[in-house]
Amino acid sequence: MTPILLQRANLARLAAGPVALAFGLGALAVAQGPGRFTTYAGRSSLAATLTVVAGLALLVAGLVTAFSRPAGWIGDLAILAGLLWFAAVWVGWDKGPPLVRSLGMLAAGFTFPLLLHLVLAYPSGRLRGAAARTLVAAVYLEAVLAALGRALFWDPFFDPDCWANCTDNVFLLHSLPRLAHGIEVGGRWLTAAAAGALVAVCAWRLLRDSGPARRSLLPIATPAILLAAAVTARAIALQRMPLEDPSDPAFGWIFVVGCAAVILLAAGLVWAAVRMRVQRRAVARIATSLGQAPPPGSLQAALAQAVGDPELQIAYWLPDSQRHVDANGKPVAQPVAAPGRAATELVRDGRRIAVVSHTAALPDLERAIGAAVRLALENERLQAKALAQLDDLQASRVRIVETGDAERRRLERDLHDGAQQRLLAFSYDIRLARTKAQADGDTQTGSLLTDAMRQAQAALDELRALAHGIYPAILAEAGLAAALATLADAAPLPVQIRDAAEELPVPASFEVASRTVREADVAAQMPCGPDVGRHVAGIRQFEAAGFTHLALVQVGADTQERFIRWAATELLPALRAA
């Protein structure tokens, strides 16, 4: 909606306020005067109060909702329903203007379709699903056909069951009492069927939605179910007693329940608007509460707390790799809308930065997130991008090491199955030839073959050592201690091994360790933060282990200068003094 259209719509909404107030006061005057016996509001002060309060409550709720959500239709539907709520009173204006009574007769049938549309479209203002759209279209179509049939063919003089208006119909084209009666009865039961469908849809949404969406829907769905029950009860009562009598207790209580349901529905809309305003303020304060360097995931936790949705998730978009990641740089699936959940795409400076999965009870999340929070999202996205690149680098290094190990295994296997086997077969042939020469008494040839056999055995031992050096199988299968013990046994001097590590940190070992070691465990072993003593103690451990060079790395490009100043003024003097 363009700004000009939005301004005009707001002016029309503001103008609806005085109009509805005039309608309400005029309806009250009619009920207390000429409509005392032809309206529910004229039967008692309670009914009159409920009638006026229900209509004005819908109007106020519609105005509050419309100005809270200018892009939605919820507020406008409530305003229209509030205006048409008083139409039933104008129908009962005994001896009033025939045109007013006739228009009121036609407009009164659209109040329930508007309220049904409002409930099914809540909270986004859009009907989701073919069932909801079909139901709303069917109810509006029934209201239109019933209004046309009543306007063109209903003659109040020939209706034995008329009670509010038995004299006026300025739109009468041709009197067809049976057709008019059939249209009225059919429309009444179709409306009751729509009320039953509304109850089913509300119950299904309450059972399907998540906790936050259910809590947001409950103040709207409960009055809607109560209103649907009143509509159905009225249809049953009219089936048993065609002549509607406001003085009858059954009809009176049905009217009271319907008014109470409308008032509760209006209160639910106001509550939702107030709650949304509170959530927007809480979201706006997120940027100031996070601090200068929040850890990954802090923004998601703060936003989830602000909107009251613990299941809220933020997926950051990385255009270079065309994927979504979480705050820690881990790949995640793109959030999509689901029952009770909505997915909002956040954009900054024309660029998509993230997609937020949140409760469907918060349809205007994008409007609630201001420039400061978007900047915080952009900063965390860049941090997630760096973490994702670091994960990719670590995975690449693991793949390189695994590929090198696989190649070394292949070379060792080729040497063992190829040259080593051929050389071994060659040494057997030399041994057989030497045995034959010795049997023939050829000592010179036997001596040469003995020397050749020794050389072949030496070559075989060197080749076996080379193959084992390329990929020592005992190192991968039994560990570092067993491999060192094997080398010690083959050493020319006595060797004693003490405190040998049980495990060599190869990729397979890292893979096993990563399943049990948490990120917090690693962070606890690494000195981080401004505590100089902790850094000095950590550096002394490396010095005691024999390291002569040590590099200190600061993560985060925006704090490098501050880290260098801290290291020069605090850390280095402490290291020299220690």
C-alpha cells in the first residue's frame, strides 16, 4: 500500500469512529423508544447496554488494530462489523423510514460473515489454506444471496413469523412468500453450518499450533467458538419456534451470549494490539542490551525472549556459498512457513541477511525490527560467515590429511603386493639355485648365489621398512605406544619408553573426540578474556614443555587494536616480571 493510499485509509478509519458512535446512540434511542417491542435492546437495560457496548467495542478494537497493523485487514473487518452490528436495531424502528429499515434488513446478515472472516484471517490478515478461503467465500455468497432473495421476494405482509419489521421492504420486486421463506430457512442453516466449521477450524488451529501461537490465538478463538455456539443455538431455537420473541428466555440468553462473545472478541483484538506494541519495544531494546561483543547466538536468544517465542530461529544467508547457517556457522535448512509458524525474510540495504522462523502470531516481525537490530543481525551474520569459513577450512584440512593417509595406505599396499612379493619370489629362486649348485659341487657358483641371497634379503628388509615408514600399520591399529615399542625392539641399543601417549591425534581420533568434547570444554582450557594471570599461567605451561615460540591470536577484526594495546601495556610486562 502506497503512503497516499495508507493516509486515505487512515482518514476513512478515523471517520468511521464518529459514524459508529452516531449509529450506536441512534440505535439506543430507537431501542428505548419506537423499537421497545421490536428489538432485543428495547426489552431490558442489560440488553441495551450489551448491544451498544458490543458494537462500539468492535469499532474501538478495529481502530486500535488497524493503526497497529496498517497493512492488514483485521482492523477494517472489525470496524465494518461494528457498524453493521447496529443494523438489527434499525430494522426494528417501528414506523421509521422504510428505506432505513430495508437497508438495515439487508446489512444485518453480513455481521457474522465479517466476524468469521476476521477470526480465520487472524493474525496476519490473510486467509491461509484453501479450506479457510472456501469457507469465507461460501459465507459471503450465502449472505449476498439471502439478502437479494429477501429484498426482491419477501413481503412482510405475508410473513406470519415476522416480528421486527412487518411493514416495510422498499426493494420488493414480486411477492413470493414460499421462496422467501425457503431462502430464509436455508440461509439460516447454512450460517449454522458455517458456525460449526468455524468451531472446527479454531479447535484444529489450537491443537496444531505451537505454544506461543496457541497463546496468541486463544483470546480470539474462544470468543469465536462462543459466538458460533450462539448462532447455532439461534438456528435451533427458530426451528422449534419460528416466531422470534425477544421476551422468550431462550432467545434472550442466546442474544446475551452472542453479545458477550463479540465483546470478548473485541477485547482479544485490543489485547493482541497492546501485546504487539510491547513486543516491538522489547525488540527495539535488543541492540542496547547485547553489549559490544556478544557471543554467537545471543541475538537469537534475545529476540526469542523479546517476542515470547522460545522456538524462534535465525538462519543467516551466505551469498558466496549460497546456503543458510546458524550463529555458530553451522549449515541449517532454510526456514519455511509451517502450521503455527511463519518465516520472515529480513533485508538490509536491499540485501537479504537472514530468515527468521517465528510464531505465526507475530505477522509483522519485519516492521518491529529497527535499524539498530538489523545492524546487529548483519554483524552476527558476518561473524557466522567467518565461523562457517573456519569450519570449512578445518573440514578441508581433515580431508587433506585423510586423503594423504589413503594415498600412503595405497602405496604401502602396492609395495607389499607388488615389488615386495616379486623380490621375495626372486630370493626363493636364488635359494633354490644355490641348493642345486651345492648339490652339483659347484662351490664358486654356490658362494656367489649365497652372496646374492644376502643382498636380496637386505633389499627385501629395506623395502619392508620403506613400506612401513610410508604408513605404519601398527601406528594406526594399535596406537603410538605400540609403535614406539616396536621401534625400541628393533633399535641397536637398549631403549626404555616411559609415559608414551596412548593415542596419536590423527583425524579418526579427532572425530571420536569431537563427539564427546563440548565447545565449553575447549574454551575452559584456553585462556580468554582480559585476565592477565590466566594468560601468564597458560603461557608458562608451554614454556615448561620446551616451546621456544608462541603466537597469541585475537579472534575478531574489530578488536585487534585494543588487543595489541592490552598486550603491550599489561600482558608483556606481566610475562617479563613472572
